[in-house]
Amino acid sequence: MKRIAFFLFFIFILVGCTQQEIKESQVYVVQDDNYTEEQLSDILNVEGRIPFQEYVNQSFLEIQDLGLVLLTISPNGKEIYLMERIETDNLPQVIMGETGEQVRIIREDRITKEQEIIVENIPFVSKVLWNTEESKVAFNGGGRLTIYDVDNRRTIMEEQLTRDTITSFFWSPIDENKLYSEEADLANGSIYYLASQKKVEAYETREETYYKGKLDSNYYYGTKWDLVSGDIKTVILDKQGKTIKVLTTGRFRDAYQKSLVAVGERGFGLYYIRDINNAEKVITLTKEYIYDVKFIADGKVAYTTMAEGVEDNLFYLHIISNDGSELKKVKVHGGSIAVLPDGNSGYISGSEWQKVDFIQNKLEQDSLVENEEDEEAGELQAIYTTIRGAMTTLYDFELMGEQNWSQIKKHFKNTHLSQQWAYFDVEKIFQERVNRSSKGGYAMKIDLKTYDINATGDGASVTIGIKAKNPYGRDVIMDYALELIKSEDKWYVAGFSTFPYSTERQEIEDILQEMVTKIQMGQLFSGELEDSEIVIGQIQFWLNGIPHLAPSVETANAVKVFLQVKHQGKEEIYKLVLEKINQRDWKPVKLTKEGLSTL
């Protein structure tokens, strides 16, 4: 019955779509997923595969001494592919999250030692896979995929792939020119057909199940996307795309013999199945956001999470035994892992690459080395620490409902020299806004966009970009303009979008003086504050309509002003809202003592 229904649906699709272009190699699979336990036991009675290349060659050790990382050896043994760091000052500064360093990939002939750069200025590479015919090899890391045609010695679809953000991929087991991709928020992403250099979007294909990994020569792992419910499940497939067994929810990440690891949808949570024949025995390794996870020597698992604390931008490297117990947890500079072909060692990305011995479960250098830095760099790092603490405090509330009052005092301060009230702002956010408490954490990246430390060294203007996500689909992408002050040798966030040194701020001050006079005379807002004592407090620039704090003063089309009002013997804070009606004119639209945290 199930097959008949699917077939009728298939006919309906064909009739209804006769005017649409037929996509290359598009496959419509009629699946029969019903297997008896005995059949499953027979089908999955396999040893699986060890995804490592054995090699004994002293020259590989010499390569590492030269600062080159061995990514892969060609299956025929004639070539090796190396990763080399590119030192550059052009990269954006990262306050929190992966640093995103740039590398080049070098192909070397093992006989002639001839070298060729096949691609450069790409992110740290953490995944390498060859296609079925061993004619092409793909490199992935930092959202960038590079595909190299070994026979013709050229990259493929480079212009297209530069524009795409691909977080994982796998080759088709039956088509050497077909590649399945994954995106951060789309487990089954685009499909790339290399022969014709075509890209097919997920919604353009009827393939609900994408290949993601290899069990053995006959069976593969995949992620099955239920188009109705949106659920993602890791499954075992045969070469024809038939689902043999559903293993677990979440996205497949790696496999070793009969073991596998999968992450939860959106990357939160890591789940380990030691034996696919006992898939119901799932070990939850963590509920945190996973930056990278790999099988390593002896079937152990290595994965990375963000380290707690705001003093430094660091990660944890976790090494897990094949029974699911933690063997090692150590702070490292980055979140990506490049495992060498033999699985015995690897490198961690970051401001400094750190080599890991996966046999001894230790870093080559087990402590983080502090580099000497000049005075300005030292001040900038202190500012970074304050920003990490301040924005973590804010987003702990915004995304998890946590009100940490001690952290407000630690990272925010009001200053009346230029009337900036960041402490007051966050305090009111905690008091007034709906508590959005949710289970699970969130992952956040903070990029530095601009900064300027004043001549006296006790103030700074900083623009940052925030990208935050949680397990439930509530992503935040925002820019913030911050003013910081240094008090008693410590930095604090003093203002959000106040722009105290801008000409626009001065213009608003002049306009406000006139408006306040009219308010006191009873000529505005029905005389509500007639004859009151009014002092102008913080002036803050907003984007009306979103609404959100303006990331730059030029883009602002609304202003929120705090007024310190003494009225009928009481001292209260009011907010006055102005809206921009043309290039230079502002109109007062709201005066209230309610909802001080919003526009």
C-alpha cells in the first residue's frame, strides 16, 4: 500500500511539473524499508571500516617539522596534499569564537618532490575525502569546500563554491561526479554535479536521503530529511539509496568500524553509538554546541566545545574512549580538528596551531603560551574580555532567561560625564522583558568591526558583529556600537549606540534643549510634565521599525532619550522618543515612564 501511494504521488508530481526543467541525474526513489530483525542482523553483520591510512615514512615527520600539515595521501601513493598556514593581517579580529585563519593547500609529487599550490586563502581544513574513482579530492573547513580534479590538475566550480557556505559533504557511492553537501542550518543541502558544473538546491530534488559516510563497500550512512515533519535521522543506506536501518535522530558526523557519532540538529548535542547493531544504546556525550568531532586512533572520539569563562577566547578539546568515558579535557586555541591520515595525531586550529598526540591523549605543549604584546594590544585584549563578559551576560538572558546581576555590575557601568547608562539599560532589560527561559545553551561568535581608543587611554568606541544560535532555531545576527570606559584599571561597557563624539549627537542635544523647554511649558504631550525639573540623560540612537539599537549613527532613524524628571516631589526616569522625518528634522512621538528598555 505504501509503495502504491508513493507511486501515485510520483505520477502527480510528474504531471504537475511538466513545464519545469528536469534536473540532471535527479533520482526518484521508491523505498521499501521493511526488514525483519533476522534480515537486518544478516545485512549489518559487517566489520565496518577504519578510516585511516597506515604509513611508515620518516619524511612525513620531517614535513610536520617544516610547519606543513599532512592532509591526505593519494590512494595510489604517488602524491601527498599538505596544508600550510598563511600569515596575514587582513583577517577580521575575532573577540569570541573561531578565529578563521587562512591556509593554502599544496600538492607534492612523492617521487620528484615537485610542489604546486592548488588553492590558497581558504579556512583551516578539517575534512578531506576522495571520490569513488579516486580521481577527485575535496577539502572542507570553515564553511568552504574546495574540489580538486587530480587528473586535470585544476579546481572545479571554484567560483560557485566560494559563494556557498558548506559545513560538511560526502561523495555519491555510484557517481564519481556527484557530491552531497550540508549547511549549518540545512542538514541536506545542495547537490553538486561536477561533470556539468551544476548545483541543485535541496528543494529542487526529490532525494530525501543524502549520503554522509561509509560503513563498508556495500553500505553507507546518510541523513534522511522528513519533508513533512522536518525531522532529521541518521540511517544506513545501500548504494541504490534504500534505507536499511534508522539509527538515531541527528546528523551523521563520523564512523569507525561499527561505531558512529552524530550531532543534534543545529549542532547542539553529541551522540555516540558504539555498535550499529545495538543502535538503541546511544551515549550522550554532551548537550553543548559541537564545533568539530572526529574518530581518532583506536576508535576513540575527539571533539571540541567552547570553554567557559570570558578571560580568553578558548575551546575545550575532549578525548573520549571507545566505551564513552572521557580521557582528556584540555583548553585549546581553536575549534577545528585536522586529523592526520594515520589517525594517531592531529592539529587544532586557532591563533596558534597545536599538535595533539592521540595515542598518548595529550597536547604536544599542554599549556597555553602567552605571547608578548605591545601596550595597545594588551589594552585591546582587556577590552575583548569586557565585551565577552558583557555580551554573554546579555545573551544569557535573551536566549536562556538567566538573570546574572553580579555580572551586570562586573561588566557594565553608568557614566554621567557623557551621560551613558549601559548599566541602567541592562538592568531595565532584566526587569521589564519577558523571561525567555529555554533548555539548552547557545553558541555565539563576536567579530570586531572597528575600534578606537581615545588619546588618554580611558575610553574606547567599538563596533562588533554578533552571531548567536540556540538549539531551537532562534538565531540572532546583529551589530552593536559600544562605548567603553576604563575605571580603576578595569574596562566597562558604558553605552550602547550613544555615539558621544558624533556631530549627530550634538545636533540632537541642541534639538532636545528646545523640546524640553516646550515640555516644561506644557506645549508638548498635553502638558504632562508642565513645570517639572528636567535634566537630559542618555541619548541613544535606534533603528525604528525593527526596532534595534543603531549600529552606526548615520543609519539611525529614531532616538530614545532618558529624562531625569522631578515632578510633584517625585524623581522619575522618563523616555522621550524622537523619529526622523527627513534628512535633518526630528519629531517627538512618545513620552512615557513605561517600557524603558524598548524604543
